[in-house]
Amino acid sequence: MDQTSSQYHSPFEQEVKSAVVGEHNVIYNYFYYREQVNPPRPSSPDDDHLPCPYQGLFHFGPEEADFFFGREIFIEQLYTATQTRKFIPLLGASGSGKSSVVLAGLVPRLQKQGHWQFTHFRPGSEPFRELALALVPLYTPELNATEKIAQGRTLATYLEQGTISLSDVFAQIQQNHPTHRVLLIADQFEEIYTLCPQQEIRHQFLDCLLASLTKPSSQMVLVTTMRADFLANALSYRPFADVLQNADLKIAAMNREELTQVITKPAEKLGVSFEGGLVERILDDVADQPGNLPLLEFALTQLWNQRLGKQLTHSIYEAIGEVEGALARYADEKYGNLTAAQKEKVQRIFIQLVRPGEGAEDTRRIAVKAEMGEESWLLVKELADARLVVTSRNVTAQETVEVVHEALIRNWGDLIRTLEGHNSWVWSVIISPDGKTLASGSDDKTIKIWDVDLDSLIQRNCDWVRNYLQNSSEVSEEDGGLCDDISSSM
């Protein structure tokens, strides 16, 4: 197969990745650039410095496809669907491996076939912008990185206003690459409900996507990954519900045989074995809960990083806290190394990074550096070094941060207790313009005002809070009554 017959595009870090892998076999980075840095582990006389084949709480991507096992049957189902369908909505529980099966399973499978172009985005709070910036490398490939950002903003406006249709964009892409099909991946599609506050924008965005699926000549295939607990949100909009009828593919929990491959195959590729009975013990601990998959992967990563020689042992498995406790133990250890003042700041950071669910599980929220302040950002970097959060740059070059995986939200006791600081769930946290005051708002219709330096509850003039409640793009229409209740009580 010609090396240039399949490429993976995204608007980020194009020059960086081109320099790394070479101009004639470019796989562009998707969503964020991260170095594969494994935490330090004890050394031994026969230390072999093997790379860790497990991904912790990160999803697998095209670069990690050689270590991605257990979903071969489902990958073939996805591949078959791309041959006959233009829209493939993929539903699954949080932590079921939706992103990995598409990025490390389907994408490499299509690359082997050749003549595919791939691009990837997450809707975020501005879905038109994110979509446009994902398409620009294919739509106008001759632009440099800065020009692509500007073009992306323009294209987003045209798409939102209906001046240009998505079908027009794909027609131009097809003209640019007449022998290629395009796989457009909309990952974590539930973000249009959790991060995009305006229902009108959500519906316009869905209409834009759905209209592009009606063109029989289009060579585009749209794959969306979405948490199953947001299906009710999707079905509430009739045009989207009609398309979803009998069209979605559901990724189920792995069976014992598939989980065995997840556990053993990556280590086998590097010549590392498990002590007798350990695989069966881990399988028993995982059980059949789909949400346990990230906990398993994290435990395997810790087990690998603590190994001595080329065997993974029962004693180390017990030391890391086993599947159920490895993540919480790791987070507690990193948290325990902080000073009391740092711990308080970390609590506030994590509150800003979690969007409580409304009838669903909580979700991650992406925050920009400007929301955190310089002092908190230094602590964010420490959390990133500990791999509890992920830092990146968004399409406008702003530094961003998010929780590494929703499994951390569900399983780290200290974080759970922080989020339950009110009588109900905290739905938003903001910091005053001078960085000295923090306000946290809750579904129990209360708001707490904190002195950032003293970490004490205070009462003072809160005009900036009222201004935020009235104008913030993060406060959805559905929260309007709550905002009125809080504002009137201040």
C-alpha cells in the first residue's frame, strides 16, 4: 500500500507531528498532544527499560494500536458499517472503551484498506468551531497553522449561519482528495449536552451534521461516540431521534475471554509474564462491570511500572491496591504529598473541572488557564506530572486542563467528598477578577463565597457573582431559575 494513501488529520500540532514521523507517513495528532512518559519505577540489576504497553487512564490511539486487544470482533462490526453507512453512532457506558475502539481499532483497520482520510474532534462548548477546525486541514490543506485557525473561525461562522453547508465542505474535500473517503470522528459527543449551554446551538449543530448525511454522492462517514446515559438527551430532539432509530452500535462490557486478552497480550508482546494465578485473580476482581475497564487498565499500568524483571507478581498487585483500589491509592498518595494549603487549592481546581450530571453520571469539564490563575496553574502542572489531569492547548492556543478520566471522579474518595461540599451537587465554581474570592454554586440553591487565601467562608458584596450568573455562557437555560434563586438570596 502506498504510504500516503491513508492519513490522520487534526488541527493541532501538525508541524510537530510531521517533524516526528516524517512527511510521507503523517498521522496527525488528535485532540491533544501528550508525551508517552511512564512514571518512574524501581530499578533492578536486569532492568530492561521496556515501554509500558498499558495506557493508564488515557485512551488508546492509532500509535498504540499494536497493544490494543480484546475488541477485535467489535472492530470488524465497525469496519463493516463503514462500508455501507454514512452515520455510525456508537453508544457505551463511561469507561467502556469507546474512544479506544475507534481510534486504536477502526482507524488502523481502515488504514490497512487504504484511501481514507481521518479527522477527529470533540464538540466542547463551541461545537461549530471544533468541527470547522477539524475539517480545515482537509478543506484547505495549503494553509499554515495560524491561517488554519483563522480559516476555522470563518468556516465555523459560515456553518452556523448556514452560509455554507457541511455538504459543501465535504464536496471540496472530495475534490481535494478524489480517491479518498473521509472518516469524521466526533468523540465524546455527550459534550454537546454537558458543555454547550444553548439548546438552539445544539439543534443547529445537529441539523448541520444530519443534513450532510443525506447526500448520496458524499464519501464521508460520521462516527460519534457517546455515553449511553445521554441517550435520553439525544432522543429529546426528534430529527436526531429519527436518525438514531436502530442505527446505533452499542459497545458491551467485555467478557472474560476478551478481558484476558486485555490483560495478557500487551505484556506478552514485550516478553513479560504474569505469576501463576494472577491473571485469574485480576479477572475475578474486575467482574463484568463496564466501568471497571479504566480501573483495570490503570491497575495494569501500576503493576507494570512497579515490576521487577520480566514477571508481574501477586505481591506487587497487592501493594498497588489491586484493581478496585489502585487508582484511589495512587491519587491519595499524590494528594498526601501536598501541603495543607495546596490541598485546599487542589480541591477548588477539581471542583472547576467536574460538571455534575443531571440524571446521569458526572462528566469532565475543560477549563482554560485564565480561569485558574497563575498560582493555581503551577499546581495544575504538578497534577499533570502526576497524571491526575491532562494539560493541553486548544485550537486557539489557550492552555487548557481537564481531569484525566471520569473514572477518577467516580472512584477517588477525597474528590467525591469535595464535590459533596454543599447539600447537593456543585454545578459551577468561579473565581473573582482579582483572584481573591471563589464562589461555588449548587443544585440545593445555595452559593458559598470563599476567601481564596484564608480558605474561609465569607460574606461580602458579590456583584461579580451576580454578573456571572446573568452573563456566563456556562449557565444553561435550564439553570435560569436556580440562578434567580441564588442571586436573590445574596
